[in-house]
Amino acid sequence: MSEAGGGRGCGSSVPQRAPWSLVAATAAFCLVSATSVWTAGAAPMSREERQKLGNQVLEMFDHAYGNYMEHAYPADELMPLTCRGRVRGQEPSRGDVDDALGKFSLTLIDSLDTLVVLNKTKEFEDAVRKVLRDVNLDNDVVVSVFETNIRVLGGLLGGHSLAIMLKEKGEYMQWYNDELLQMAKQLGYKLLPAFNTTSGLPYPRINLKFGIRKPEARTGTETDTCTACAGTLILEFAALSRFTGATIFEEYARKALDFLWEKRQRSSNLVGVTINIHTGDWVRKDSGVGAGIDSYYEYLLKAYVLLGDDSFLERFNTHYDAIMRYISQPPLLLDVHIHKPMLNARTWMDALLAFFPGLQVLKGDIRPAIETHEMLYQVIKKHNFLPEAFTTDFRVHWAQHPLRPEFAESTYFLYKATGDPYYLEVGKTLIENLNKYARVPCGFAAMKDVRTGSHEDRMDSFFLAEMFKYLYLLFADKEDIIFDIEDYIFTTEAHLLPLWLSTTNQSISKKNTTSEYTELDDSNFDWTCPNTQILFPNDPLYAQSIREPLKNVVDKSCPRGIIRVREESFRSGAKPPLRARDFMATNPEHLEILKKMGVSLIHLKDGRVQLVQHAIQAASSIDAEDGLRFMQEMIELSSQQQKEQQLPPRAVQIVSHPFFGRVVLTAGPAQFGLDLSKHKETRGFVASSKPYNGCSELTNPEAVMGKIALIQRGQCMFAEKARNIQNAGAIGGIVIDDNEGSSSDTAPLFQMAGDGKDTDDIKIPMLFLFSKEGSIILDAIREYEEVEVLLSDKAKDRDPDTDSEEQPSSENDSQDQSAEQIAPSSQEVDLVDQESPEESSLNSEPESSSPADTDNAASVSASEQNSNPMENHETTSLDGECTDLDNQLQEQSETEEDSNPNVSWGKKVQPIDSILADWNEDIEAFEMMEKDEL
């Protein structure tokens, strides 16, 4: 993300209807003018040291760029550990993350304008010649529309913008005649077929050579796209239209933005993460400012700056008000449900939200920007880098770090806005960590695990496009840059587009449709940036005073002032605060204490009881602190209990004809019955039980005798189902979810719990499958009647007799990038029976869970004191059934390649192969959630 300017003029002197170029340019001045306010906030860094750090950034860029050109070019990216280029199709597939690669020398194009910013004009001229000579945009390869737009189209336009600037200066690029712009126009036309949908939202992928839907295109069947994917096009497409006069590009991008705005949730003014491109229905209804949505918000504000359309600013302000009302929980930014925005949707944050403080600076909302940035910096100081995801109690959730630039970007903007030398020290830390931990002989390698310091053989193009640009600008003086950076706006990939485009080729209608959809609060729309005297009161330590309380937030150290108040309170005879380990859900006094701390109980439809804290409802600030600590203790308690109960996922492998072990379904284990990790696997034919729910004595014992029984989830406890099929002579059981359409690619694995009684009598293995995985077995039975499966702790080698047949595809080459897409409510605790260590629900919408079953949840009763909170970091769910296995999935996938839940099949399988193909694609998407921006 980012931009050198902003959307508003400085002070109150800029009229509301000032020319857009003036508004944009003076917005940049607003950021710069604040610099002089803050030099007293910390010891200033000398010009010599800043120059030294700037030169260090140049050397680092030379190391990365030079090794790419030497060892990888013309490949798309450098593999810095093996010192070779990454060419799509020649390296093992990494799933969706490879959709950025199109055999078009991605890193070179992405780095074009960085070369000019770093004053490497000769290298820039050479790079442009190489692009014109070597790059082919007509390759038979399926690429991401989003990634190709921000990296390649944006890179070409950024290169063109600075090429014409240099040509005007008269020293370099005198031969240039808009060749990069012509390439950008060619690419733009190649992307246009993706918009051929009823909604105007683009398909997520397109074939550069064949487009969409043709048999040879191998794409065009997708139904969903992310909000950011559809909403991060307007800057590049509008710039292309303004540069060339071809209005079609801006029209298509505007139509997509208009559709997203129409589909926002009207009561909350939030948008979801994933939307159906044909119907406009929200597929994932969680909302945040991180992956999947981030740059949609960014482009609304920047579209106003670049295009001068009031409606974009109004839309941004409407969304921003909702973000600050529901998602912002300073210093945290937590996803919520768009229909019930007071309920958090996950208990962890992803690294992409690190761009948001920078966007808040452009909005003019400095205080929350300082708070969130400081929280992120504390996480970095703990782990050296920002993990791909971390929990609300600042533990690592996803351990990877692909050298993302968003935090450096926000650091640059905060320094521009405040002039506080503190942010120069932050930048210095980033440089030191990159050189100490990521630098390798052939470039800079992504971190595979920030906890261990292990590397991954990748150096993404955005590292050169963004990281070095922001770090250099952070330490550079105005005279160090050969052009005025304030005359340009940064795209989400940090490519530079000139602000003068706002007055060029304005053939697009500027009808303001925003007010047709919602009544807007006029006070929300300031057209000029706040005066620096308002932003920064006459206190040179203002920013420091905001940061200071957050210094120990990662270590969860209590501020000393609060400790003293509590100590005095205890000495005066007041009771100590309620501790999580002492909490009893049936104790009225405890419930009254919770109310005083701002913690309320919510009874969910599925029988669970949820604890939710709202600090604003606490009786006092001290009570609010007690409530926060109580919730954290609940989380820690449940985490400890969960670790004691964790079991790794299991495998259901179809071994009969025509699958022969190629189809492997990932299954959730049980906390009772035969432990497949300690005993030999169970192999047998499957048979459906009658009744199908398995909640009473089976009426078809002869059918399941000696076989593995299939039973449906619901209406009774899992242990009761197991006993009934065991009494009928079954040698194992597979419970299939009764929630139609459920799948492990959108929900966590289940660990089935007992019924609170002694389950030693259950001797057979029991596994759990979601509906989509279970339907594969059921469809196979309908097609082939006799279906044999293998229940084991991990997938076994397939039948050697079938080795000569088609080999199964490996789509788990980067299983360490497992996609835990949705997590439960933050600052919430769901309570049920303490006897049954139960489910850590990751359902994004717990309020719409399946109807309450006895095996699904048990309401809190008098026997349930000390209810066990089961953790997924800041939400704790205990519904009598399952435990979160996502973290175990991630860890196991890094060490046990042979247990990956891939699905492969032979071409001779009909018609089951179409079902398996769909499942295979979903599994790939589930496991490859590490692409940039999605």
C-alpha cells in the first residue's frame, strides 16, 4: 500500500472544491510540514547517520537486485538459497502463490521505478531496454488478475511515469517513445476478459494467451474472489485510461468498485473477505483490514486523490467509521462478522494489516496509527520479523515471514507525519534484522519460521518493489531524490503514478452514487487535513506518550500505576480480582463480578455460553483492566488444557479400485477408542449404519459386521455412536458432518470428545470427516458399491501395482503455508461441560452453527463449575465436541510430507473424478494461503 501524498490539503485554507491536483499536492505538503513539529520528541539522528543508513539500503538493494539479474533473470523471481531463477512449471508447485508468476520477468518489471527512486538512472535505462527486448506478455499461463495488475501493469505504468519524467529532464531516456505504456496497454486488454461477469467483478485468474473459459485457457470456472482482488484495480486501470485515452479500463474498474459498495452490509457498512462474482453473495462474512480486504480500503482513498471523485472519499470515510467502530480495538485490529460486528471473527491478526497505520496517517487519524504501529513494532522486537499471523496475546500463529514491506511503509508515513526520530530508529532496526537474519550469499531469503530463523528459498518481487523504496525514502533528504516524490501517488505495490493524471482525459462520468445507498454524517467528511497544531498538541512528547503504555504490551507486563492502585485497593480491604481458575459459571457472585468487569454472557443457539468483554461497559478503568486480564487468563488456561489434549490429525485413505490409495482425506481424531498413532492402521470396507445417526441400537448389524461404519453427526454424543456401532460388530467408525457443504478448507478439523464418562470400553478407532470429504466416500459407494478404506495416523504408500498408472499430483509443496482462513471471536470465551475437553471452534459465524445437538454442545449447568475454556487464542470455545487442530496441521505438514491431505486420481475414474477434481482444487487453495495480499 501507500502514497507519498494524501487526500486533503493542509490546514483550513484549501477550499472544499479546490482543483484535484492542488488538493493532492497540498496533501503531500501536509505530511511534510508536520516534520518540524516533532524533532523535540526524541534525540534527533544526525544527517551523517541517516546518510550512512541510506547508503546501507542502497547496498542491500544492489545485493538483491544484482543477484536476481546474475542468477535468475529472465525468470520471474530469484531463489536465493539455490542461486537460480524460479520458472513456473520447472519448480514444484506452490499453489496459489505461483499465480503471480507469468514468465514475464516479474522482479525486473516490479523493480523499475525503485531504480529511479534510488537514483540508479543508468541501471533503470538498461532495465527498460531489457524489458522491451525480452519480456513476452503472450504466454500460455494462468495468472492472478490481482497480482498481475498491481505488480506487472503497475510496474509498467510506474516505469513509464518516471521514464517520461527523466526524458523531460533531458539527460536520460531520450530515446524513449512510450514503449512501456504500449506494453501496459497490451496487458490491460489481456486482463479485460476477466470482467466478463454479470456483476462486473473480475474472475480471479486469467490465461494471458487464451483468456477465460476456452478449453485451452484452463480457467474461468471460479465463482469466488476476494474483496481486495476485485477492489484493487482502479488506480492502475484509471491511470492506463488517463495515459492512453482508452476509457474502457477505468470504466471496468469503477464498475467493480461500485458493485462492492452496493454489496456492503448496510447496517454495519462493512464488507466481507470473499464474494461470489456472479451473484454478489458474500462467501466469507468476516471483515477486517488485513488479507483479502486491505487494499480495497486503500484504493478508495487513493482513487479520490488521483481521480478527484468525491464519492470515493465518501465511501472510504463511511467504511473507516465502521472500522474504527467495530474492528479497531486499540492497539489491535480484529476481524468481526459483517452482520454482527460486535462479535469478533478471529483471535489473531495477519501481517498485511501492518499497512493500516500508514493509511490512517493519510486519513489524518494519527493517534490510532501510532498505537497500532507501536504494537506491531513490539511484536517485531520479540520475533525479529512480523509473523504472517500472530494472536491477540502476541504469540506466533503462522510463523512464516516472506519479507513483507507493509510495516516499513507505515514507518515511513509516520515519520513523514510526525518527524519523530523514533521512527528512524525503527527503520534502523528493520535494516539490521534484514542483514542479520535474512541476508544470504545470493540475496535475501524469506523466513520459513521466525521462531527458529529457518529460511525459505524465495525472494518475492515485492521485496524489491517496496521494501527498499520505503527504507531509502525514510532516511533520504529531499535533495537525495532526483525528482519530487510529492508529485506522485504510490499504488499498493509502491509504484508511482503522477498526480497530474487527475486532470487528464477526464471522460468518465463522476456521478456521485454514494448518497443513494446511505445517509451520511457530514461531520465524517473533512476535506482538508487537520492542522498540525490540532494533530500534535503543544507537547513535543505527544507521540511518545501514546507509545509508552504499549512498550510492554507484548510481554503483558502490567503498568506500574495500575499495580499500585490495586495494591492500595487490596490493603484497604477490597477483594482481589476474580481469577479465571476460580471462576464458576453457576456462582451468582462471580457473574456479578464479570458484569462489573464489562464481561457479559451470551447464550448461543447451539447451546454454548460465550463470554464477551467490552471494556467500555466496565464499572471503572481498573475493572476494565481486571476484565482484560481475566479474559487473558481464560485463554492461557484453555491453551494449557488444549495442549494436554491435542492429538494429531488422521487420514482416511480410499484403497479400493479405482482409487488405489490416491485419495487421502484428512480426518479429525477422537479422544477415545483405538489410538491409530500407537496401533496398526485399520483397513476395511465401509457400510452405512441404520439409523444413520447411530444414536440407538443398529437395525442392520449384519451390514456393518466386520466393516467400518459410516454414521452421521448429530442427536447424541460421539461416544454413544461409537458404542452402538461397536456392539453391532463394526471394526471402526467414520462420523460425517451433518452440516451440508462443510469442508476442512473452510473450517478447522474436529477432535471428537467423550461424553464425560469412562470411555475405556470403546476399543475401535473413530474418525471425523466434514460433509464435503464424507460425500466423496458416499459418492464412491453409489458408483462402485464396494469401497475399502484405510484408517491410519498418516497416509500410507499406495498399491505398488498401480505405480505404472498416472502419478498423483503434489499440491502440498508448501504445506507450511497452511491456510487457516477463519478463526473465532476475539475477546470471547465459550463455555460448556468441563468434563468434556471440547471444540475450539473456528467457525466464522458461531451464531449460525448447526442446531444444538447433545454431541455439539452442552449448556452450562450446576455441575459445570470451573468450565474448561478451550483456546484459539483470544476466544475460547468449549462445546463438548472438538479441539482446534489447525496449529497441529501446520506443524505436521512441515515435517510429514507423506501425510498431506492431497487428493489425486486416475483419468479413468468417471464420474467420481469430477467430484475429486473440485475437492482437489479446494484443498490446494486451503493449503496455499500465502500469496501476497491474499
